Amino acid sequence: MARQQTDSEDGDETIPEIQGQRRGIRENFARLLKVDDSRVMTNTCHLRSVIVSGALGLGLLSQTVKPVIAAPAVQVFDVNITERQVLSAQDRWCKALLQISSDYVSGGITKAKATAADAIDQAYAFQFGPVAFKPTLTTGKQTFRTTRAGALAYFVGNDPSFPLDTGFALTPWRTCKVENQVMQLSGALAITMGNVIFTDANGNLTSVDKTWGFLKEPDGRVRIILHHSSLPFKP
């Protein structure tokens, strides 16, 4: 006698125990997933595999798998220039100038030129391109010194390509003081305007009007990208 098909939704013949298991699994599965029981029963092919595994299948369905998320590697680039950094850069410029002058007295042009070359590399941004440098005592076609060689010649002279340069830093300077009238800070850029006052070995004062533009690089170093200097107007 043919066995009666009692579970028309699944389309196969089962014994009462299996039917009870299916109904129980459907109810638990629907409750866990918070969906309507009728939607679960339509996925009969998935339920068959769950019935075979029995209680183990129910245990797997009740587990929540949480992905492991690693902590991100954070790198902060702070390129905002500060007033303190600008003042420090100005102070280093003055100290470098006095050191060039001192080395010229103690070791001649060779020592002074080596000191000046290192100071320019530290203070100015010539390694990245032209600098807007207009020194105090320049004229004609060589008024603007956009190259490292032009800047070096201005500070220590002794370069046939710049015959009018006598070396501003070779003067026996004793003091160098910056007096800012304006300081503007915008992101990585700072602009200052004011006076730089020098005192030589005889106590004579020289004051120049000076505008500087400073740029803070990603590594934190502050370098000059603009330098304009002139003697005060005398009516």
C-alpha cells in the first residue's frame, strides 16, 4: 500500500517524527531571523540540510558571527605654522648671519663660504625651486636672486658671476635683531614685515625694511620662500 504524502509543502514523503522536526526548525528559524514563517517554508532546500544536522543546525543558526576589525594606522600631517615657529626661524637666520661673519674673521673666505652654504640650505627653500629673494644691496639685472648661487654670492661675495657682490655677511656684525610690525599666519604659510637691525664691530647701527615669507614643510621644518629687503626711505 502506497505511503501517504503528508507534507505537501516540501514535496517528499516523511515520517511523523521528521515532520515534527521540520515544523519546529521552521518556527525557530523564523523567530531567529524575524521573518514570516511562510517565507521560511519556501526555502525548503535549505531546511533539508538543517534537518540532517539536527540540533547542530539549530546551534549554528543561533550563533552571530562578528567580523574582526583591526585598528587603523593613523598618521597626522600638521602643516599649520605657528607664531613660535616663525620667530624661531627668524632667530636662526640672525644667528647664521653672525656665525658667517665670525667664521670669516677666524677662518677666512673658505670657512665663511662653507658656513653660508649650510645656512642657506637650512634657512631657504632653494632645493625645491626658485625663492623670491630680493636682497638689500643689489641692482640692475642681478637685483633678484632666485637661485642658491645668487644668494650665496650676496652673503659672501667672491663669485665672478656676481661681480658687484662684496659679501653682506662678511661685515663684522655683532648683533642682529628682528622687530616685526606684521605677522600673518595661514595654514602652512607665514608672512612677516618689519625691520632687522644690525650692529657692527664699531657700534654702528644699520636698519633694513624686511618682508619674509615662510613655508612649513610636512616634516615640520620652516624655510624661507620669500625675502625682500631694502633700506628705509630718506626724504
